[in-house]
Amino acid sequence: MSATGLGLLVLRAVAGGVFAAHGAQKGFGWWSGPGFAGWRGAMVRMGIRPATFWAIVSMAAELVGGALLVLGLLTPLAAAALVGQAIVIIVQVHLPKGFWISKGGIEYALTLGAIALSLVVMGGGTLSLDGALRLVYPVADRAAFLVIGVLGAGVALALPRLAASRSVSSPAR
């Protein structure tokens, strides 16, 4: 057992477990979470449209992506989805509140996003299902996964703003 493999296992298990737990809060209401109806309502209040679609995407990214990280399966792909999710969380919710989590800032989401980004780059390590199955992800594939995750975040952040600008600039009928 290598120190690097053990270190990656710890990062995957902790970050993946945290993400999956947040997804379970959103999807099922576990651990005092909002449940799906509450999460969809939060999306509506944040101005994210279509709310049901993006509620499913964000819940699945955290729940499925987090579980895949814990297992170390499809690690760069799962981690890239979580990078995208972290970007949306940071920009949509925490950025206006500054850095420190004590004030609702980006500190916590940034840390989780940085861990996910590291796992896109480094993979799951030897103590993972990827390692056991000998799944290899070339650098170009990892980069493509990351681009897709970041573009997904960009779309999720841009669509509500585009819709809002259209409704403001459109004459009332």
C-alpha cells in the first residue's frame, strides 16, 4: 500500500462522503435536509430555471458523484461533475457573502471543489475500484471531463440570468 494511494483514499472518502450526504439531504430529506420538493423550491427562489431539471442535476451530481468518489470508480468523471457543482454553489450562493464560512462565504465549498479538482487531475489511486479494474484515464480525457463540468456550471449559472434579462427587456403583453 503506497502513501499516495492511502492519501487519495482519504480524500475520496471524506470529500465523496460529504458530497453524497449533501445530495441525500437534497434528494431524500435525510439529516435535516430539504428533500426534493424543498430543494426544488430553493432552486425557484434562487431564480434557477428550469428548477426541476437543475434540482435533479445538482442532487445527482452530489449523490452519485460523491458515491463514485468514495468507491473510486470513474473518479475523474465524478470529480469533474463535482467541480462543476462546486462552481455553481460558490457563485450562486456563497460568493456574495465573502470568504469565511462563518458568514456563509465560499471557504467550505471552495475547499470541496479544490479536492474534487485534485481528484480529476490525480485520479482515484491504487486503493480504488478504478485501480482494481485497471481503468486508465489519459490526460486528454481528464481535461475533457473537466471542461464538461465547468461548461455545465457555466450553463447552470448563465441560463437564469439570460431568462431574467429577457423578461426585463421584453415589453409586457
